[in-house]
Amino acid sequence: MTDLSLDTRTGLPDALRVLLADFPREMWDTHPHFAGLVQFWLDRHMMFRRLMEALQADAEAAVDRKLDAPSHQARLARYGGMLVNQLHGHHQIEDMHYFPVLSGMETRLARGFEILDHDHHALDDVLERFTKTANGLLQGKVEAGVLREELTGFNRFLDRHLIDEEELIVPVILKHGPDRLG
């Protein structure tokens, strides 16, 4: 897995992106199977991205002394906790239900779902590091600059995973429809 691990890859191999040619990202929202599950799932991904943006902006503002420590801590506790909890739940549902079903729909893409599952385990480590760093800041033991650096790496991992997940999963659902996932 090292050549396709989350910390080194720049995208999924072309062999795992074959459906993306038939279902390019720019047409997803006009496809009849978009409304409902796909839209909801992509909205969850957007929520993760927005939470990450807010956390990064807050850390930057705290480093620049434009956000006081109590406000930063309150926002970090709220948004950081939400991000960690929601990501764990999201990944659990994908690993236990969606990935096996989707992999069965497109067996030629099974390796892609294995990669995404492996990502989730790698992201667990990233989430643990983030949580330790965030808790350190909340306890006054870690500076905002350390959190900012942790968030930079976390964001890179998360963004790579979300893009790859979207480019593998959405075309499968658009092709086969969401009914078999219920």
C-alpha cells in the first residue's frame, strides 16, 4: 500500500477512475441519481471542508493575535469536536456498509475501496494527533502555531482522501443508482 498510501499519493490510479470519464464531476449535479444520497453525502464532505477551513482560519488568527485565547479555545472545542466525531461516524458507516455494497456493484474497483478503507485507518492516526494537539491547546500546554501546523497536515490528508473518495464513489452511485445502497 505504500505507493498508494494517503501520505504519498497524488490521486487514485487511472484504472480506478474509469467511471469518472463517463461521469465527470462537472455533470454530477445534473444527473438523475444525484438528488438524495449523493447530494447528502457530498454535503457531508463539504461540511468537513468548512469545519477544517474554520479551524485553520481560527488558528491563523490566534497566531496573529487577532483572536483571543478564550474565543479560540471555545471555537476549537466546538468545531474540532464536531469534525472528529462526525468524521469517525462517517467513516464507520462507509467501512461497514457503503464500501462493501459499492465494491460489489463494481468489482473492478474493489482495490479502490480497499485503498479508501486503508485511508480511514491512516486518518484515525491523524485524528488522534489532532485531538492530542487540540487538547494541549485547550489545557494551555500547546501554542496556536503548533495547532496550525497540525491542521495543515491534517487538511492535506483529508482533502486527498475526500477527492479520491468522491471520484470513486459518486460515479458508481450515478451509474447504478442509490436504491441498492438502502
